[in-house]
Amino acid sequence: MVVKRIVSFLPSATELLYEFGVQDLLYGVTHECKYPPDANLKLKVISSVIKSDKLSSQEIDMMTCQLLKEGTDIFILDEKNLKDANPDLIITQETCEVCAAYTNQVSKAIKILEKKPTLVSMDPHNLYEIINSVKELGKILEKESRAKEIIDSLEKRIQNIQKKSTGKKPKVLAIEWIDPFFTAGHWIPEMIDIAGGTNMISKIGERSRRLSFKEINQADPDIIIMMPCGFDIRRTVFEYNKILKENDNWKSLKAVKNKQVFGVDANSFFSKPSIRTIDGLEILAKIIQPDTFQNLKIKENAYFAI
């Protein structure tokens, strides 16, 4: 197919379109498509009813649960902007109805567009599927050569971590939400394993779920990594200090006592199934195996001991 106008309902797809060099074909994005910075200038066709920057973690969770219970959409489709974008290709997802535009928005888009676009759904749940999505989208856009370059580079970086992360594997728990606690699922357990840790509680490919303090205590992790979905480090540290820092039960954990609790830039490197998850893998390697990977260069300010 010849693609001339693209709308992305998925931030990780938006990032990939820029990597392919087809950003001039991108006519509509979501409110979450903030990388690269130029994506902010694109027409917004999706917004959220949840203003997360103005709500606490608990309030975000409560509002999300209430909307899901009522069957109310979390995301709003801007019909005028969508019509102006007039896409012949829409890239969407079915991985998480909380994190990005979902089935309802796609159905509405199809109904209001006179010219029916082709739909491509990207639904990775592990690193292999993330990399395979590069190949699949490259084929659709006739960018197979560039896709191969991207994949080769990503696989080389994964192999570099995999080969070097040997020896003792500390027990690692990644937490995707602070109030209430949620495990970090999907691709995160695999990343922890590759980076030289023993992932606790969650399993590769499984969805994130609520987590009790009792489970955390029983897992007895050596390292805890805070990666609240969609938060950057500043917001993560703020929430941690507000909710957990002075909590006596929390302070009784081995990882907390040993100052092995870290906050990461989840929004950039962990929450989305983008090619930047490989940056996330390298960040995890620095945290989990600091001696082995002391010379590994990673993005600045990508993690912080809290």
C-alpha cells in the first residue's frame, strides 16, 4: 500500500515513525506523543479526561477505576482534528486501555472518516515483539532497509548486556504504581532478567496488577525500582517522598535499609513498548550490576537513588 497520511494513536509508534524518517507523513498524534520534541507540534487527535499532572497517584487510580467501571472513555477523540488529518493509515494498540487510545477511539474514528483508513495494531508484550513491530511497520511503510538498521542496532545492544551480566543475580522488584502498589509487567520482567537480576513477583508478558505490601515483604527484594507508569524522575521522586519515604513498614524492607531503591524515568524508557526500552535495559544494567556496567554510557539523569 502507498501511505501518504498517518495518524498515530500510540506514542511508541510516533517515536518509530521519526526513526523511519517519515514524520512528514504524520498528520495526527495523541497528547502523550512528546518524543521527539517535534511530535509536540503535530495535530492532536486524542486527549485524556484524566489530568494526571494535577492529581495524586491515588486520585489517578481512583478516577481510572471509576471510568472503567462506568464504561466511560478515558480518552477523547477530537473529531475535527481527525477529519483534518484525513489519514489513510491509523496506528493503534490493544495492550492497555489505560495507557493509550484503545478500541473505542478506533471504532469512532472509522465511523466519522469518509475515506476508511488501514488500521495497524502494535501490541508487544516482550522485547522480541517490540523489535518485531519495527520490522512489521517498516514493511508497511516500505522502509525495510531502515528497519533492519534499527533492529540490528537494538539486538547488538541487547546482546552486549546479556553477555556481560553474569555472576550473582540480586532479587529485583519493579513497581509500576505507588498508591496503590502495582507490579511492572509485560516486557519489564524480561528486561530485569537480561540486565542481571532475578525478577520478583511478575512474569514476562503478563499484565501489570495490584500488589500488596505483604507480597513485597515476602519477596524480600535486594533492589526495588520505582517506575510509575507515565511519570518522569521528578514526579516519581515527589510521589515516593510523599507516600513512602516515612512509612515504617516500607522502611523495614531490606532494599530500603540498604539504600537500594531507585527511581527511573518510566515515561521515557519503561512505560511504552518503544525502541527506547533498550535504553531502559541499559539503565537497569547500571542499577542491577553497577560494577559490571560501570563504563556503560546511558542517558543523563535516567535514574536516581531515592
